[in-house]
Amino acid sequence: MKVLPRKEKELTVDLKNRLLKIDPATIGHWLQFGFMQSRIKAMLQNIKVVGSAFTVKTTSVDSVMVHKAVSLAEEGDVLVIDRNGDEKYACVGEIIVYTAKKKNLAGIIVDGPITDITSVRELDFPIYATGLSPVTTRLVGNTGEINTTIQCGGVTVEPGDTILADENGVLVLSKDIDIEEWLLKAEEKEAIEQIMKEKIDEGLPLASITKADQLLRENGIIR
């Protein structure tokens, strides 16, 4: 069992506010890595998460480290939980979510099931998981790590990595990535899409606007 010192947050207030206006799918036009597998699903609708990863690793029936992690996490953190492949036991339920909301955490991501979904929905707190389970963990206290490198949804997550998530999925922006660079591209893309909508409203064909027709002609598919 290990509880390591927390890493310095990389996410500034300015970057957070700008990321809140961007969808992960927009960055997905260029960036092909860092996206969690689709089995990690939003448990609520109309949610958006931007925050710094606060990582937890715990196994099967033991949830002591989850209780400790939610106690240590700070406002704006995203609790990211590596369940080491367990799909039977739910380590997050109403009380964990209630605590996270009271502490103003940005969200919770679990590579495994959660429980108490009715209460969780009533709390209206952003949470992602692989599904639901009525079988819950217990306080054993012999396994787990906090603030360590983990795997979640097929992605390596380091403490302090930036999490950007919505209903479509979860993107992990590691500290090795120049977030400003990708953010500028995404902001430009969203501005272009607004112009495209205006042209569509004017009656122009989408294939003409995007130059899809031009590519089809160049490839000899249409004349």
C-alpha cells in the first residue's frame, strides 16, 4: 500500500476555462491517443469534466484507498480509479459521490462498475464507469496506491494529467503534451465549424464546403 505526495497541478484557471468550451471529439480530429476506451461511459447526461487527475489504484473487494483518496483530493481534481480489471465489485456509490460533490471535485472516473445509480443521478455529479453492480467493496486495507501511475480505460494516467471529458468519452492530456497547441487547433476548428453551419444555412452542399466533392473528382470517382 502506498500514499504518495500529490503532484503539482498543471492546469491553470485560464486553460480550464478554455477547455470547458471544447469537446474531446474536436481534439480527436488530430490527436489519436489518450482517449479512454468506449467501455468507460458517462453515467449521467449533459456533463462536462475538466480537471487534474488524482489517481487511485485498488483491487477487487478492497476500497480503503478510494475512501482515503476522496478525503485527500482537492477542489477541481478528477478522481481516476484503476480497478486492475475487476468488473464485479463497485468501489464507488452514493457516499463517495456525495463526498466528492461536497469537496467540489470535478468528477470521478472508474475503470469498473459503480452502484447506487439512482442516488448518484440525484446528486447530479459527473461520473464515468464501465457499468453498474449491486456487489460492493469492503474496507479491508491491504491493497492500493494513491498518486501513482495507473491504467484506466486502456490509457496510462499520471497524477496531475489533465482530464477532458463529456458524454462522448474521456481524453487524458498528459503532462508531455503541449495543451496550448492542441487547444488552439481545437478553438480554430470550432470557429470553422460555425462558419460551415452558416454556409449550410445559406443552402450550400456540405460536400462542396468541405471540398469532399473536389477529392472525389481528383480520385476519379465523380466528374
